Amino acid sequence: MRTCLLAALCLLAPTAALAGALNPPGRALPAMDPRCAGKPAARAARFSDTALPGKSAAERYAAYIQTCALDDVVFLTQGLVRFKTVSSEAPAAKNPEVAAMGRYLATWAKQHGFAFRTVGERDVFELSWGEGEPLLGLVFHGDVVPAAAHEWKRPPFKPVLEDGRLYGRGVEDDKGPIASALVALAMAKELGLKPQGRVLVIIGNGEESDWSGMKKYADTEPKPTHVISVDSGYPVMAAQSGFVAWTLEAPVGVPAATPKEGTTARAVDVTAGEFLTQVPGTATLKLSAVKGQTPEAVLAQVKAAIAAEQPVRKDLKADVKRVGTTVVLTTHGNAVHSSVADEGHNALWDLSAVASRLSLEDNGIAAMLRVVAKRFDGDHHGDKLGVAYQDTLMGPLLVAPTVLRVKDGAVSLGINMRRPQGRDAPAFNASLDAAAKRVGEDSGGQVKESSGRYVGDPHVADTSGPLVQTLMDIFKRIAPGAVPGSIRGGTYARLFPRAVDFGPAFPNEPYTGHAPDESIALESLDMSTSLLAEAVHALAIAPAPDAKATP
């Protein structure tokens, strides 16, 4: 139980004791404080100026959030996660799960006295509190990336609480943050607090696939004075790397009538990764014996290649089996969001390394794997490709090969890059042109760049403006030495002038969005709600004069 009441929305720093309190033996959530029992009006009365004489509105709001918010946030997060809003499977306009989530949010808004509207063809859901011009916009996305069942230990759309963590697709990216914001606003309203202008909760439904709906919203709707996206990390993320999509491809080719001497196997299929923004957790190569060889000989060679690679690659996890006349090699890594690729382990690297030890027929699949081994294996920053550079604030370029597929007689490799400022688009495109030339030379002309190159620009906010300064002041109460940071990911913040990201991931905390068994610590969810509540109070309920004016 937490009873601390400090001035200016006191926030409790994470501690081991608090972590234990959030997960007592036999309980998923801490025991409910008796002050939180009953209907909202009754519990809010226990934090009124009558019940807590001498305490400011800010202090009472903080106490209410810290004491009673977590149960509501977890419940609402679970409700939102149950909607399978995978935008890559169907766009918002045609996605019944998005429609159902919209009805759920509309009902919630009505119950809590907020306005709700749908913008476009379910491109954006907007909840609104207050009157007048928009003062504060809290931006999120309601769509999620796919959740491959074979990679999860738990049903991804049936959220569960285990050992002080909430599991489910979207609990961190972005449905938990949505719940934190909505509960923070609802509890402010229950206390009788009022914003000095409208506060908007803006939920886009195509962030993981098609940004056009949210871009139209950002371009045409009245812009709030301050915009905060809650889709990356703390303390304040004031810069974002540019998003890059680059694809290589090669024709697979027909089997050789007469195998080259010494050739043992032909690569017939290869698979790695689930989508462009996730580092592959598994990679699989299927092989068949060439004329004059046997499946047993291929199997033996693959086993020998794994054994030979193991001493130089200590974390190699690979297995091989025979399925009929086909030999299947699978490598296992650690799937993470591609914006934090260096925190995971790319299974495709290992597959290419083992494959390089095999006597393969020289077709397109073998050529592509050689390119991965030579130009990508072990290199997060593009040094081997010849595209590396870095920026003081935003750090180095990040390069991750993420999706490898065979389709319609061709093998393609999807590569996701996150580029910092410091090299303009023409110069960066020229570096990709040069890299494509190198890859072509490596493969004897087999591997070439495919169509559809996309090079996005970095986004940098004003770190000296009132928004960044206000949010930094809030976060410094729990981390005095914190400074604004940069993310490699791209969030909706880049669509709004001067917008920044504020949460939900805390420093030195693993980010699980896009990963199998996505989860968030209850302690983090609780703390994030408190931080958002303080931001709402400081920027919208009782804003300083300089925070009310557009810089």
C-alpha cells in the first residue's frame, strides 16, 4: 500500500520493495487499498479537499492516482488487448477488430463523460475532455503487429498476469499506455479538476502498416499546443531516426542438370522473420540432395557444419532434421523490435554462417545467404555494407536484415535501417546505391536491389521549448541526472510539430514491443500512469503561462 503525499505530484522511484509489493505471493495485483473501494464518486470523495484538508489539488490528484489507478489501468489494458487489431492483416476501414475496439472505446468514453469520435474510415479514434481550443494531445496507436502463435508461450490476445507482469500483444505497444492515459484523465475528472483547454487522446490505427490516415489527421485537424506520443521511452525522446526499408532479391534459378563437382545439396527454400520491424527469432533453410548424393549425406554435412561453427559462435542454437527427402536446418535467435536490434540476436546471421560451410549449388538462395554472411553477419551498423555513419545525439545508423522469403521463383531479403541526422537523403541514397553495387559484385550479378526503396528523414524536436522542459522537470524527480534522448524507432510524434515521446519504457528496462510474449511490469505501468497524470496536470489543468502559449 502506498500512502505518500508529496508536493507537486510526488512520484515514487522504483524500488525492490515496491516491486515486491506489486506482486505479493499468490496475487497478480497488490491488495486493494480500502480507499479505492466502491464507485468512482465514492472513492474520489476520499481524496477531496474535505477528506485531505491542507493538500493542494495536485497533491490530492497524485495520491488518488498512486493509490487507486493500477487496477483500473490493468483492467482497461486487458480489455483493449483482447481486440486483435493487427493492421497488416486488414486496414482499419475493413478490420472488424478495429471496429469492435472503437465501439468499446466509445462506450468507455460515454461512461466517463468524455466525447468520442471516429475520424476517416476508422483511421483515428479521438477522445476529448474539456472545452475550447486543443491544449494537449496525447498520441497513441491502437493497431498492433502480428503475433506468431509458435513464438509465444501464452495466447497473445488473451492477456494474463504472471509474476508482476502483464502479458499480451500490445500491453506495451501501445494499449497499456492508452489505458494509463485514459485512467489518468478519468480520475482527474472524478476529482472535479478541469483542463484550461481541450485534452485529446488521439489513437491512430495504422501505425504498424499505413500512416496515411494519421498523417491526414495531423495535417488537417486543429493542432494542440503540446503533443506527447507515448510510444517509446523515458525520459523525453526528442529525436527519432529516419525509417529505411531496403530490399534485395535474386532469381532462385532452375536446378543444374549436371551438379558441379563437390556440390552436395541444393537450397530449395529459406524463411526468416515475421515482418520488417522485428529481428528474426528463427531462420530455416530447406535442402535437397543433388544428383548423385543422398539425403543422409546432406544431413551429415549440415551436422558437421553446425559442429564446426559452434566453437566460433558460442551462442549458436541450431538443429537439423530430415523430413522425407528434405533436410531442414533451423537456427534460433532472440526476436526483438528492429529499432533495438542490437539488444537481440538475429537468427539469420547464424543461418548464413552455417550455410557458408555447406557445399551448395550456386542458385539465388545460396547467393543471398552468402551476401548475408559477408555484408550483414555480426554488424549492426552497416560497416560491412559501407553505409555506416553516426550523430552525437542520435548515435549510429542501425541496420537489420529481417525478412527472408522465397516467392514466385525469387528470393528476397527485407532490410530495415534506422538512420540518424548527419547525412542528408541524397547522400544516404547514394550510399545505398554503392552498397547495392557491392552486393551485386559479391554475388556475380545474382543479387540486386529490388524496387520500393524508402528513406525517411530523422525528426528532431525543440529541446529548449516549454514542452521538453516541463516533461524533463517531471522525470528528474525520479532520475535527477536525466537528459533528453533519441530513439531509433519512428512514432506518430514525427507527424506533429515540436512533438516528443514520453514513455512507456523506462531506462535500462527491456523493451518487449513487437517481441514474442510482449509484457510490461505492473510497477512500470503504474509509474507511467503517475508520470502521465503529472504531465496532464502541468500542461493542461494548471499550466504555467509559458506552457499555454505555442512557442
